[in-house]
Amino acid sequence: QVQLVESGGGSVPAGGSLRLSCETSGDTYRSYYMAWFRQAPGKQRERVARFDTDGSASYADSVRGRFTCSKDYTKNTLYLQMNSLQPDDTAMYYCAAGDRVVDGGTWTYEYDYWGQGTQVTVSS
């Protein structure tokens, strides 16, 4: 099992930046597929960034070019650098960890572990 603790959220004006952190503890000797999700009130949860075990990252269209996901392996911490923030980025942000599995011949990601979330609020 792994425990995830997010931090770094806050309130910023449009155009501002924040860096979220996700500290991992517990079963850290193995590699997990990790991701950042967000959910705004009344909206579906959205995966904004995925960080694979090979160190590669991919992003949702809504954040590509503005958000960067990285990992410090010495600190077992995943980061999400968020630049040029807009009011539409306002949401609770969650860190997740899990595995990649084959489902019907395609890869799918199953995130079994979640943090408690950190709130990001962007004012216009």
C-alpha cells in the first residue's frame, strides 16, 4: 500500500502559478503509475496529467503547455507545476497512484490510491 499527501494549493489571480506536491510513503520500493486529477463543483473528475513509470508525462488538452508534471525520486514526491492559471483551473486537485492493465487489448490505468486533495482557486 502507498499513502499520498498533497500540498501546495492556494488562491492566486489569473495568470499566476502554483506548484502542487504529492508526497508518497509506504510501499515506495516499487514503481506506480501516477496521475493528477481535478474536480470542480458540479463537474466530472478530469485527469490533467499522467506520470508513467518510465518517467514520461502526458497531459490533458486543457492544460498542455501550461502544466508540467515531474517527480523527485529521492524524495518520493510527485509535482505539478501550474503556470498561466485561469479561473477554469479552479478545482480540488488530487494525486493518485496505481497500475496499468490490459483491458480488451488496450492499456488502461487503474488508480487504487488517492490523496486527500488540495484546493486551487484562481480569481479573475
